[in-house]
Amino acid sequence: MDTMPMARMGPRKKKPRQMGASMASPAHDIKFRDLVLYILERKMGTTRRAFLMELARRKGFRVENELSDSVTHIVAENNSGSDVLEWLQVQNIKASSQLELLDVSWLIECIGAGKPVEMTGKHQLVARRDFSASSNPEPQKIPPLAVQKISPYACQRRTTLNNCNHIFTDAFEVLAENYEFRENEGCCLAFMRAASVLKSLPFTIISMKDTEGIPCLGDKVKCIIEEIIEDGQSSEVKAVLNDERYQSFKLFTSVFGVGLKTSEKWFRMGFRNLSNIRSDKTLKFTRMQKAGFLYYEDLVSCVTRAEAEAVSVLVNEAVWAFLPDASVTMTGGFRRGKKIGHDVDFLITSPESTEEDEQQLLPKVINLWERKGLLLYYDLMESTFEKFKLPSRKVDALDHFQKCFLILKLHHQRVDSGKSGQQEGKTWKAIRVDLVMCPYECRAYALLGWTGSRQFERDLRRYATHERKMILDNHALYDKTKRIFLKAESEEEIFAHLGLDYIDPWERNA
């Protein structure tokens, strides 16, 4: 293997989630009738919420799917009291003084004890200000585009999946990929930045006048925009798409475990398709490449959100079997709101675990899946994490946490829709999964780094270095001026340290 898979660096927005999507679950006896719980999905995710609801119900707690007047306790994760009250206000619900706002740690302790435990200060969510009496906030007025200043940094732009300029960004991404295949980093970055800034625009470019004042658009980029406006396509992009080298590299790198060096070698040897490579007896493949060929059809197809959620249940079940208090968060594109992806990434952390617990968790999970016949391939990378070591200066550096790159067997029956885009007759699909185990004190930085997108993370680190004299990576934030590491309990605190407005995951699709 010459390259390891890059961490793909996933919704609030003021469209409120439907409170309590109805879920089918078996009836459980209610033992504690004085408590009526509602688990807030915000910042927790659908799968983890469903998992906690089911566990709590098994222990005899009454857990409501929907928020109603009968609810006595709202349980939330990674939210302050103010966050919960603000969420209630957006739903146009007034919080009564009797309503308890509690951190998920209280519920986890209750589940462990099999009964309600005492609510202490560490469990209660504190509000910084009272939202309950105020009316709905007035939407923020957006200034006319003419007076808006667009930042050259993706971390200062809100980029949703609603791309108004696909015709341009698709072209730029082809050119960026071609330059990446040719290891021309400068040109690759230029087109990546151009695509990124156009994705953030709330309007479609229809004339060259619309590009005035937009950063990251060099002369070459503008020439391509102008050609597409006039002709509907770019001659350079068309040439790249028809280029034999580009087509070959695109095909070769679609195999799990194949990078640029191997692609270059195969291309120079005269290979142009995968069947000839597979049948050539003189070639030696790494374990990862062998798995890549063996499960190629599955891995090259997209992973749907339904499949990702089904994998999430598998991961939660396995992790919680060994670390019941662990937090498992789906990261990557799915955390950013994407409907499809190429793999599913999970960040695992635990507030109470020892260093030994953390080191042993992933091997235990691997062993469990092997016994169940669900593990098709794995590559476990041990932690090289050292506390108090300066963050990496490399923009794309892989982190030092223990991690495992896997291929899991996902049976169709586990997917909600009953379909997983697989060929007729097969009962399962091979799915790429990455598991990352990080120390609890690093969880905010790791979550930010593993959420992505790639360009958002590059610009976030670039901004930290050039604008704030700080070094940021997936482990920590170091202030070079004060010569101290800055602690953060949440992503919001990291943005605050950097002097940036907080940007939600689904607005980081840069």
C-alpha cells in the first residue's frame, strides 16, 4: 500500500428536526412512572439516540418519541442549557420551570444502575440566559451581495450541500484531480480553492461580472469560467476527460489501497484496465489491495445514509459491549448531511476509560466481528499519540490516534430500506469503515478534524497559522505567542479560540 485513506474531513440549521421521528420498538414495562424522558437528537445523531432510547426502555424508563407536556426530563449530549432552551424556542415551545435539562451522562449512569440516580450539578445543564419568555428570534438579515465580503478561507464561509454552481465546480474538480494525479500541488490547490469558494455562493454565476470581488479565482480559473458561460463546457476539461492517463489513474485509484505510485507503475507497464491487472501473475499486491480487488464492485458503489445508519448500529453494539459509557460519533460526509459517501467514519471516546481500556477496545471489537463472521478485512494502526507534543505543521497530516481501517459485511436485512444497492442474489454488501479511538481530552479536536471537509480543514489550519499564530491539528491547538495548549470541550470552543464564528457541520461542505 503506498497511500493510506485520507481522513475525510457530518444537521441544526434552522430547519428544526421533526421532533421524535416515530420508531418501531417492542413494548417494555414502565417501572419509573414519575419520570418521562425525551432524548434530544441535536448533536447526538439518529442512531445513538435510538440506541439510548431502547436501552432506557429496557431498564423500565418511559421515553417519549415526541416532545409533549408530559415530559419531565430532557436529556442532551454536547449541548449547554442555553442550547437546549434556544432549541425549544425555535420549536415554539416554552420551557416550564419544572422541566429538568440533563446531560446524557446522567442517563448513562441510570442505565448502568438500572434505576434513576441522583441528579447532581455535573448532570444539570446550565443556561447562560433565559430564552423561554422571549419570542422567536428575528431571522438575521443578509446584506446585499454587493457589500458582502467573501473570505478567502473556507472556515469563514458557510457552505451547504446546496451548490448553485455545479457546472463550474464539477469542471474545477476534474482539473484538480488531474493535477493531483500529476503531482502538481500548486495547480491542484488553485482549482480546489476555486471550487470551494463557488460552492459557498448563494447565487449562480451567469456572467463574468458576477465573479468580481470573489477571492481564489485566478486568471486561468476565470478563463475556464468564461469559456463555460459562452460554450457550455471547457475544452481543457473535455481534453482531460478523454486523456488516457487520467482515465487510467481514475480507474486504478478507485481500488482500495491503490495510490499514485502504484497507478504510475501500472500505467508505465502498459495496463489500462483492472481485469488485466488482476490476471497478471507477475504483480504482487498488498493485503489492502487484495481486499480492494476482492470486494471492488461493492466498495466502488456508494454507501447510502441508510447503510451508514445500519453500520452505526453495528459499531454502537460492539463498542458498548466493552465500554458502556463510550461516545460513538459518525463523522465525515454523513455528519455534514450527505446522503451518500464512499465509507463511514466513527470517532470513539470515553470519559471514564483508562489508557489500557482505550488500547484494548478496537482489538476487542475486531475479535467480536471476526467471531460473528462480519469482518472481511482490517488494518489496525496503534496509537503514536504523545501528550504535550506540538501539533503538526503539516496541513494534511494524519493524526496519531489508534485507528482501524475495515471492510465490514453488512447484511441487507439490517438496512432500514431493505435495499443496499447490491447485485441480485447477494444477501450482504462490503462496506468500508474507519474507527478512530481518541483520548477524551482530545475529543473536540478529533471530531472537528474527522468531520471535514478536506478543504475546510486545510483552510482552518491555514487560518490558525497565518492569522492567529497558532498551530491546529486533530489533537490540539497551540498558541505560539503565549506558548500554551488551549483546552476545548467542544468544537464551539475551538472556533472561539480562533476568533471565528461557529460553523455547523452541514455548513462545512467546502
